[in-house]
Amino acid sequence: MKQMLWLIVFSLILTEQPGFTITPEAARKELAQDNIPYTAEAMISYVEKGNTEVVGWFLAIGMNVDARNEFGETGLILASEQGDLEMVKLLLAQKADVNAADLAQRTALMNAAQNGHAAVVKLLLDRGADVNAASQWKSTALHEASMNGHAATVLSLLNAGADLKRVNNAGHTALIEAIIEGQEPIVRLLISSGADVNAGDVKGFSAGETPLIVAAMKGKTDIAAILIAEGAKVNTRTKDGQTALIYAAGAPGDRTEVVRLLIEKGADVNAQDKKGMTALAYALKKRDLDLFKILMESGATE
């Protein structure tokens, strides 16, 4: 009786380990019957198709679970991008490298985060995915999830230790990327998790724009209001001497709403940048009569 019980338990263990429920010989026969070549390219194509059975045959025979396509993507990277949780489980059960990166240094976690596949993100993190790994553009999974508005994924990444201060090649934190894309709920979440509302860009060509300056430049009035309410300084200057108000006045498109907000919150309407240009001068330069009137009515003199 005891021996029979152990056989049942062992059988259950095997069935929970995808890819081990068929012998290599039987798997080869299955591939041959379906005219499927035993190549890495073929296995990866079936990963993309979401066919765990066929992928299991390849793995049972002994195919490298970390085989790559021409872009350096492993099956795990592709399955994670697609949010195929069952395929991800299969590949991880066969010891797929959770931190493998493609030719652009993108990992499975980055791809899953970009597309908001929260369950896959959680599983990858549980299996040891590096939460702060960066692509060749220095973007992390947190950058990807934030700019695309995936709140549940952002929260999982933060709980796993994602670095709020990490900047990409553009000098942007996750907060600034969320602002650029108008992801208001993400902005709130990042700030509540400790993102610095006054941190300026520090990379290369960046002039040191703060989150508020970026919001003003992009015309994101509601986000600008959130930032100010959370302590963003209205009159901070960049390396070029420009304030949020000057950036807003010079940006293309209608910026009247965000300009009204900035003035209401204490923006200096007569501040000059290092070229000697004021918000009024930029409004005049782009022939924005409405903005020109608002600034004049608010005390602009130059």
C-alpha cells in the first residue's frame, strides 16, 4: 500500500514538471509525425505560437531551453512579452535563464513590464529576475511599466526594490517618463512611493528639467497640479535659466491652461533665461495672442 502511494505521489510530481511527461524517443516520433524539424528556430516559433505541448517535446529531447533567435531573444523573453503565463512556467521549470538578455539587452522582465503582464512579472520576480536590469538605452522594467501606464506592474516592481532614481539614456526617471506619456495614476503612485518631484535630469544633453518643467512643456496641467501639491518648486531653473513657465510659453501647442496654473501657484512672470528671454517674449515669438494676453494681465512687463 505504501509503495502504491509513493508511485501516485511520484506520478503527480512528474505531471507538474512540464516537458518530463514524455520520453525523448516518443517526443522525436511526435515531431517527425508532424513534420517539425528539430531546430532551435522551430522551437522558438512554437513558443511564439503558445504551443506548450510541442515546446515540451523539444525540451524532452534535450533542446537548449535558452536557445535564441536572430535577435538574441530566448523563448522566455518572447513568452514574457506575449504574457503567456503557461509557457513562461514551462520554460522556467526547465531552468530557463530568467535574466537572459537579447541583443538590445532587454530581459523577459522588461518585456512583460512594458506590456503590463502582471502575473508574468510577479512570477519572474519570484524566480529571481533582476528588477533593476537595464537595456542598452538604460531603461529598466520600471521605466517601461510607468510610461505605459501599468499600475499593478509598477507596484510589483516597486515592492521588489525597483530604483526610483534610475535614469535612462535620455536622463529620465520613471516619473518623468510617466509624465511625458500623461500617465496620471502612475505619477501619483510613484510620488507616493518616494519619487523626488524636484529631481532634475542629469544626463548628457539634458538641461536639468524637473518633473514640473516637463509637465509644463508637455501641457500636462493636471499632472503639473499634482506635482505642485506634492512640493514641486515652481520657479526652479534649468542650466539654460529657463523655468517651467518659460518652457510652457515656448512649447508648441496650446499651453494657456498650464500657464494659468503656474502663475496662480507663484511663477515669476518676468523671469529671464540666459538668452534674456521671458515667457512673454516666447509667447510673442510663437505668435500666441491668448498666452500673450494672459501674461500681460498677470504683470509681465518684458
